[in-house]
Amino acid sequence: MQSYFKFEFLHFFFNKKNIAVYVILLFFSCYYAMVVAPSYDPIEKVDKLEMEARYLTREDFLNSVNTERMHPSTAYAVMTYPEWNEYEKGRLDALEEHDFKKYAEATSKWYTYSDGMIYKGGDFLFYHPRYYTYGNNYAREDGHFAYLSAASRYEGYAEGDYALSIDVFEERTALQTWQRLLQSYLPFILIVSCILLSADIVLKDRRNPTLLRGFPMSPWRRLLVKGGVALFGSILAFIPLAAGLLIIGARNGFGSLDLPVPIYSHVDKSFSLISLSEFMLQNMALIILWFVLIISLLLLTSILIRNEFANLFIGFAVVIGEFTYYTRGIGFIREVQWYPTSYIQVGQVISGYRNYVYESNALTLGNGATVLSACVCIILLTVFIISNLPKFKQL
Amino acid sequence: MLPFLRGVCMRNVLKTVLMIEKSNKKNIAACIIIAVFVFGLISFITTEEKGNLIKERTGDYQSVSSALYKFQIEDASENGDGSDLYKNLVRQQRVISTQRMAARVDRPALYLETSLELADLRDAAFKMDGFQDVALYLPTKTENQLQRVYYQELVNEGKSVSQNPLSFYQFLGYLFGIIGAGWFIFVSIYSCGILIEEFQHTSLIKGYPISFGKYVLAKCSSAMLMVGIFILLLFICSLPLIYFNGLGDSSYPVAVYSGSIEVFTTIKFIGVSVLYMLLIALFAILLSIILNMLLKNMYLTMFVQLLLYISPYLFPGMMAFVPWNPINYLNFSRIFNGETLDLATPAALYMSQGLITIGVCIVIMLFIIKAFFTAGKLKRV
């Protein structure tokens, strides 16, 4: 068994296509770090001009308003602006004094207060204009989520003992960039790499069938070894991606693994904080489970259909499966938590954002792990049965 | 050998090479990637509602609102307290609203008129104090000029501003407008291992009845033939659009930077793009051969090529310093957009300059390769 593992291992890592995948990943991670990451422009950034503009507008209004016989909305403004401006002033002053802890505290309060005003305030107050894109009927919900998430994050910064900086606030440090990417397209890149790496792991043997006769192993065990090698290879895909992380770290600092990450809970509609290291570990666990699922699926299609392009097609179908049924709020009427494809956006599942957009409270790490492992078990069982059929003894 | 016989031989080699290429999985995969790209682009245009003027103007409106978010709300009238830039932005916002209204009630003349007014307003804004703070939300100077020229041409030609983006020519115009960003990467990944087997096992080719130089030429021609097929495939995959959405307007204007801001017809734009693509493909293939010789490793070849490709992004200052560097022109979409004019150190890279530079480099590389093979170094490889 060991020698066969070694044999497969060497085959895997001297496979031209696989090395090419690693090289391309390395290139894109460097490209991302050097060209894309510096132009990251978050909506909720530390922008002095915006704060000043809001502050001065409200201050001017308060100074010049005639408080006799007011229109109800004027009265509302007169009532709410002083507190709002107090927080805004706090943020501006803290920024002036470079007191980041104070800034975090004031900002957290500002976000909580703003969200309370805007979300419940009816149709005359708005979130940042960049949420209101064309055709986005959920701009208000997006703003609500972003504001509450920022409030919780800044609260974490204010309470803990971290080395704060503007890069940390805007989530530009290396580890935070990694965390942001896990919540956007990094899971796709990793899973697609896994598909590309393992698409030919079984079918390559058809080129030299005699070579394998020498190994006294059953097809099932052989498949298991192949799966193991592919899993190991897919996990190694993290290494070229880490190169980009080093470049970002050298530029914007690495951040700390203790930094807080806000997690949304749909049950009580609020955020709680976990540390970045915990967030990463949960993500890694789910991603590795995805790798196992994809690899076992590809093993199954390899012995059933026996065509590399069919493997790729089925792999990609799983990756984009969620788009076929995803609609905002669909979780309210459909049991999306039982579809494995609902968990493909690993970071968003763990941060609770998927629950928010699906309006479901069942898309959790635990459910994800259960559903994915169940799929893996079913697929592997099928592979086991098929590989033990006399017809398939010769792979 | 008689010249005639030599010709037959060459043809045979090319035939053999092509036969090998035909069953090469890489070619099939590349063709599939191209087809997926074209169909993906079609679905992207559909889902993103490209060509929906109301959507585009709403995006503009939103950007200006974001810019205005940085200003205290003040009196924006002619004699008001607001700064010049603030007044300008408020007027931009108003003009965009008019545009949006004109698109909604289908008044093309009004739409074009307000578009030109907007371009003028934006042109004035570049010189105002504090522009840098909001530059992120507004088009750059070159983008604005391109827009202006495009609208002016529409007014002159009496053409309609709304075109179906999925009609054949309009789609191809869009496709060739963005393909320049990835074409070199695609060809270099495709060709990075072109001669690696031969360099690793020289005995393989010593058995061939022709010189190695000829063999390389045959390999190169077959690769170029494949590139031709890839480009053809782009057109073929777009053909269904004729049936569904019609041919479109082949003389519809496309604003490009070619040394000055000017207007090409769509068909001319496609022609120039294809020419660029062919030259860049040849450049990439020859570069692959040279790097294969030097590095003897396919992955290093690919990596070096990709690094060369992004070097202008990493060192933007170099572009103005060495405008005759062919690497600057590999992303030709960027040249057509005039993007390099808006960098911190503006570089005026012309379209024709790029063609000449890449052409000259191809000739130089051919000489290098020829010199290498005639110097008998191969025996020592």
C-alpha cells in the first residue's frame, strides 16, 4: 500500500497539468497581491471627508433651525442629530489624535445608532449611496447587514487589546484579506483547483494499464489511495496562494489571528464575535470536507463515465449548482440547507451571511458538515460497490 | 536536396505535426475554454443588462452621489456657498437625471445633447480644487474624452445610441474590447511547452529527416494555425447571435485611442484587434521557444511570460520611460482605452507603435532562434 501511495504521489506531482495548476495559482496570487489588493475600496472605510461632511451638514442644520412650529420630520432631525453628531465628533477627534481605540469605540456606537435610525427610520434616511445599485431591491438589507457587522467588529476592536491601525479597520492586512476572500471567491478558486488537479487521477492509468498489474491491490484500495493523494495535492494548493499573503503582509502588515470576526446569527438577528483563528479553522474544515466530496465524486464519475471532460463538467456543475436555485429569501420556503451546493460559499456560510440572504437559520457549520459528510458516505459506498463488481475489477 | 523535394518534406513534417496536434488534449481543452468564454460572455451581457442605458446612467448617478457624500450639503446655486467642484457635481447629477429620463421616455436627441453637456461638465471638473478626493468615483480624463468623441460621432452620423449589445457586430465589438486583457496569457499558457519535449530528448528529433530549424518552423506554423482556429472559433461561436438578434451595425462607432482620440467603425476595430491578436500570438509562441531553450522548463517558461506580462502594472513608470518596449502592448485593450494616459506618469502608447514594436521583436526573435539552431548548439543541448 505504501509503495503504491508513493507511486501515485510521484505521478501526481510530476504531472504536467498539476504543476501548471500550481504555477498558475502562484501567479494569480502574486498578481492579486500586487495589483488587485491595493485597489480594494471598501464602502465602510475610514474616510475623514465623509465624516466631516455629515457632521458639518447636521451641525449647520442644528445651528440654524427654527424650533418653533416644526414639521414632524424637522422635529425628528432636531431630536436625533445631536446624539448622532456626538458620535461623529468622537470619531473625528479620535482620528485627529490617532487614538485608534477611541475611534473604534465611537465608530461602533455610530454604526449602531445610524443603523437604528436608518433601518427603522422609514424612507427618508439612507445608508451609504454605494449600496443602492441599479436593480438591487435589497440595498436597505445590505446596508443594514454591513452597518451592524461593522458595529460589532468595531466593538470588538474597542474591547480587546489589539494593535490597531487604519489597515486593520479597513480589513487590508494579510490575514484579514484572506478572511475577506474566503467570504467571496476564494472557495471557488480552491474547489476549482481541486477539480482540475483530480480530474485525471484515475483515467491516467488507462494510458499504461500494464504498469499497474504489478501492484497486488484491489481496485477499491487503489481508488482510496488515489483519492488520498488528490486530497493531499489539493490541500497543498494553499501554499502557492500563501505567497500572495506574504506580499500583502509585507505591505499592509499581517494583522493578528486574534482579531475579531463578526458572525451573524439569524435566530436572534444579531452579531457575535469569534477570533480570526477560529474563523479560519472552521473555514478550513469545511473546505477540506468539500475537497473530499469533490474527489469522491470525481472517482465515481471516473469509473462510471470514463472521460476527463465529463469529470470536469460534473465538477463545475457542482460548483455552479447554487446559482440555479438561489434567490434571496428562498430559504424561508425551501429547505436549502439539505442541498450540499448551498454550502459552496464557505466563508459566507460561516459568517452567517448566507443565512441572512437565504432568510434561513439552518445554514450552519454543523449542518454543512452533516450534509457534506452524508454525501461523501453515499458516494464512497457507491464507488465501493461498483469497484467490487467483477466487471470493474480491471479499472 | 532539390528545392522541390525540400518543399515536399516540409509539407510532410507539417502534416505529421498537425496529425499529432489533432489528438492533443490541450487543443481540445483550449477550444472548449474559448467556447465557454464566448457563451459565458453572452450570458454575462444578458444578466448584467449591458446596453441598458437606464442602468448605466443609474450607475453614473450613484457614483456622483458617492462623490457628493464627501461634501457638506450647501447652496449649490450660481452664487451659493458651495465649492466649485461641489456645484459642478450637483449639476452633473442633475444632467444625469435628465439623461436617465430621456432614455426612459425614448428621446434620443435629448439624450445625446445631455451626454455632451455632461462630458463638458466633467471636463471642467478635472481642473478644480479637491478633484483628487473624488477622482475614484468619476471617469478619468481619457475615458471622458472617449465618451465625448463617441457621442459626438453619434450626433454627426445621426445614429441611435441604443443598440442591441447581443447583435453580432456589437457583441464582437464588446468581445474584442476585453479579450486583449487575457489573450497573451492564454496563448502563453497554451504554448509554454511547445518545444520542451524536443529539448529534453534531443535524440527524438535527430531521427527526423529534416533539420531541426525546419522542424521548429513546422511546430511554430502548426501552433499559429491553431491560434487562427481559436480566433475563428470566436466568430463561429458568435454566429448564433445573427439568428437570434440580427447582424447589428458594422459601422457603429467605437471610440479608441490610437495616438489621438478617434472613432473606428466596429468592423475596423475588430480588424485591428485580430491583427494585434495574431501578432501577439506569434510573439508569445516565439518567446516560448526562446524561453524553452534558455530555461529548459515549461513551468518556468510560463511563469516568466506571465511575470513579463504584469511587469507594466508593477512598474507603471517604466512605460513612459521605455515606450518601445513590446511588453507594454501585450494587453492591447488597455492601449485602445488609452488607460496608460491616466497613470501617475502618463505614457502615450500608440496603437500603430505597438504593431511595429511587436513586429520588430518578432523579426529579432526569429533571427535569434535561427542563429541558435545554425550555430550547432543543439548538439550540446
